[in-house]
Amino acid sequence: MTLTAPSYSWSPSQDYLETSNVARLMRTLGVTTADDLRARSVADIGSFWGTVVDDLGIPFRTPYTEVVSLERGIAHPDWFVGGGINVVDACLTRWVETTPDAVAVVHESEDGAVRRLTYAELDDQVARVRAGLRARGIGKGDAVALFLPMTPEAVVAVYAVASLGALIVPLFSGFAPSAIAARIQDAGARVVITAAETVRRRKTVAMSAQLDQALAQCPSVELVVQVGGARGPRAGGPRQVMWSELVTSGPDTPVEPTSASDVLLLAYTSGTTGKPKGAVHTHAGFLLKVASEVAYGFDIAPGRTFCWITDMGWIMGPLSILGTHACGGTLLLYEGSPDVPDSSRLWQLVQRHSISMLGVSPTLIRTLRAADAAAALPDLSAVRVIGSTGEPWDPESYEWLARDVFGGRVPIINFSGGTEVGGSFLSPYPVEEIRSCSLGGPALGMDVDVVDDDARPLRGSVGELVCRQPWPSMTRGVWKDDARYLESYWSTFPGLWRHGDFALVDEAGDWFILGRSDDVMNVAGKRVAPAEIESVLAADPSVVESAVVGVPDATKGEAIWAFWVGRAGDDGDEALVGARLQHAVSVQVGKPFAPSRVVRVDQLPKTRSAKILRRAVRAAALDLDPGDLSGAENPEAVDEIRLLVKGLE
């Protein structure tokens, strides 16, 4: 089975083959191709990750005695045994000592205001906030929740908390009070650092007001640190201190010594079903994985700028911060919507800040493509790599970005992993040919496979994505719930991590993620992923984006319903478009998979990171409870779909 026709492939130039970070690693290991590098990286995972430490110059205060130990079993590995390291050593201290005036952080807000911090300035602010927190009794092992937009204060807070040996608990800046409270309660956070407000699509969002509603349910919170706004009473009674008071206090030099296995970060999953899961990440493990992603996949080095349109509450927020600074690069933060005031905003951002690596979602690119945002482009020559994650691509949008916007000169590093992974399972690299929409192959050091229901390897057909060996940033468990961790990832296939994604390795050897296992539909005994149908729908000129879901059907087991968003100004006959879409799926995928119902909608429910919430779409279509929508940017879309479907009955 081949998912897409090979209409476009990117081929590396000599620049990438000779000067990229991953090319340097290949020379060190004595391999000549990306596939040989992948094989080498999992032949001896201890040797490989030790080489990464050396190649990236990651400084351990106390040398480790063993890279990895499996004495407690594959589900509970110990990494960098006996080693001592704090992420601040690798991400700040070493650059302050060597290149203090290099720019560490650039922030642009939606109104165009820009702020910059050098590594020395960032380190100074971190020391001051660390002093303020330490003086108020916060120290090693305490959980500190960060309810912040993508601003310099978020970066300072990450390092200040880490440098105390405390636990970072990032929260999505768009969470409702109940979702904020659930995560604070689960983590047992003593402190919350919040912003008074942020701006998105020219609207002021009062973040501290959302937090105040949550605090009434959070007795563990003793202190609230607020960025901006005015001092005022807090619900639930915790003390309040203004951020400005911390950054104007005297700096506190000592960074708390932490071991390689000390907890750095509790990264919560979205909680679409059930209680949110807190993935447990450590100083050494998370640092090594994200540093390798940013260095080898995204080719960041000192003097290059990394920008990912994301949020602190998703794993890409911490990955962007720590990964960029572990490589000595400049992190560009954008606070706001990337299509305000118009669809040229993203490209203008690239030009103004000479962005080297631009991270985008397929949904954002579909929106820009619909607005014909490739017209009159500014200078994008600084871009070396495009990054993408979170959802499958459709060929039209992928190739529009690769060919029309960037002229085929930069690779799209389309990678896939997750919160619990701490990075990617699958990733292409700039030194290999990359076919349209492909994820390339296994990420370095990741012994992943696609298997059938009996755990036998599959090629050419859809199966479960698994991993056969541990990796440094593999979650150390679910916070306070090891039984749930074992049940979620290790119970389906003994000795194999089951990630919950359906994947395909096609006849050409290219890897594709086809969606979550519970999103995949079973039509007349054949599993079909949403991406297979949605890619066909995306090719229609009337369709901006779509979501397909399976609904119970007495004959087929499941039937497919398709929901699509039309292009602005396209008021064509919906019935004709629907018939055209049904015919296209019938021809390109097969008659049994033609949607039995095709519905035009104004919007699809999405997370802030632009993932379409298909389970919520399905629940709306069936008039069921959609579950936790706290991570949705536009939860009202669910009720709109529910009403539309009822109106068709």
C-alpha cells in the first residue's frame, strides 16, 4: 500500500550533506546514509546516546557511570546512571561563559512590539527570579505551575524553576478553570506563575481571572506570581507577589545540583478522555532528546534562530526552549495569532527575524494556502528547515509550502512523537531524500516498528506503532499512577511500548502516521485512517480542511461521515460539492469508503496547536458527550456541528 503518489521529493544539497549537524554526527559514527545512521543508533543505544552527549557537548557536573541500565525492566530504565546535571548547565551557564552577548530570546507580540534578551541578560533574570522563589521557601521537589503565554517570562520561569531543582508544570494558556485546577491538583503545585493577560486575534484574554476561578479548588497553592497587571486578592487565599518584584531583587548565583534522574517536568496530556496524564520527564533524559531533535532534525546551532508557533502547555513549548538553548541558538517567541492582521504575518515574521527553522502545523498552512499567501512573498532566504508535527499532511498543502513558498530548496522535517515520548518517534533528516508528506523513518535512537495484532512486523499495510527499546526522554511513568502507565503503554504487547497511533511503512520504505488508533475507522472489516480520506477531500478546490469520523452502521460496522470547511467566498452548491467529494473518495480510496454523509461546517474544533479534535466531532455527530474540551481553542464548534447534524435528520 502506498499512501500518496510520489509527486514531490526533496533532495539534499551539498550544504546539508557536508555542513549540517547530522552530517557531522554521521562522520563521527562512520556512516554514509541516514538509514545507516538509524540502524547504528539502535544497534547499541547506550553507545549511541553517549556519542550524542559528546557531540553536543552536554556538560555533566558529575560523570555518569553507565548510559542506561535495564535492571528494573524495559518499562523502568535508568539513564546516565550516577550522573549529575541540571538543564541550566547545558542551556545557559556554558553559553554565558563563552558567548554572553549572543541573543538567546526574541519575542514579538501581535501588535508588533519586540523584546530581546542576550544569554547574559537571560541568566541574570533567571538568577533574580530563582532568588525570589528561594526566599519564599520554594526548593527542590516542589511543583511550580506555569500558566503563561509564549513570552520571555515563560523562558525565565522555566530556567528559574529548573535551577531550584523544582518541577515545571506547564499549562496551556487557553485552559478553562476546571482544566487548570485538575492539573494543579494532580501535580500538587505550591506555586503558580501566571500572566495578567495575553492578546490573541486582537482580543485581550484575562489569564489571571481564569486562574482565580481555578484556585478555589487548589488548596496546595501557597503563592501566585503575576506578570503584569495590578496586585489584588487571590481566590483561595494564596499569597501574591508581582513578577517585577522578583526581577528587581538581588540575583542568587547557586544552581541546585540535580541528578540525571531528578524530575524536571510534568507534561500533561490533553485529557480528551479521562483524567489528564502527567508524563514525568527528567533533567538528563528530556534534555538529551530535545537537544538531539533540534540539532540533528532542525539543524540549529549558534547564530541560527528557531521559531515554532506553539504554546507553553504543549510539549513543543518546553522542547523549543530547552532544545534551542542546548544548541546555543536564538529562540523566537511569537505571542498571538500568526495570521493577524492578515495571512502575510507569518512570512513577515520570518523576514524580520531571519528565522532559520520555522515550525508550523498543516492546519495553519492549509489556512494560508486558502488565502493565497504565496503571493508577493518577502525574503525567506534565511530559512534552512521547516518543521511540522501534530497531524497528518495532505499532499496539496505540503507541496504548496515546499514548492510554491520555498521553491523546493528547504526540507520539511515532518516529525511525530508525543508528550510521553518527550520528542519524536519518527523523523526525516536534512541529509536524505524526503518524499511528500513522509515522516522519513525512525528518529535517531528510536527502535520503532509497525506491527499487526500479534506484534509481527508489517510493511505495506496499516498497523500499530510500537517501540522495542527505551529512549532517554521516555516518560518515567504517569505521575502518581504507575499502574496507569503500565496499562496505557505496556499492556497490549508484552515488552513493547504501544503508542496508540496507526502507522504505515509503504512499499517505498516511507513512514506515515495515519492517526490515533481510536480515530481509525473499521469499514466492512478494513481499517482506514482519517488521513487517507481527508487527503482526497483536501484536493478539492472548495475544501479548506476536513475531518472524517466513523459512525455505527448496521451493514458495514462503521460508515464514514465527512465534515468540511469551505473557502471564504465560495458559496457553491453544497450538494454538488458533497457528491463530488463522495465520488473522489470512491475512485481514489474505494467505493466502500465513500462518505455516506458530507456536511459543510463553518469550523472544526481544534486545539491551540491546531490538532483537529476528531473524537469531539464524532461525539457531536452522534449527540454524545464530547468529554474534556479544556484544550480546545474553539469548543463552540462542537455544538455547531451537533445542531447541523440534528437539522439534517
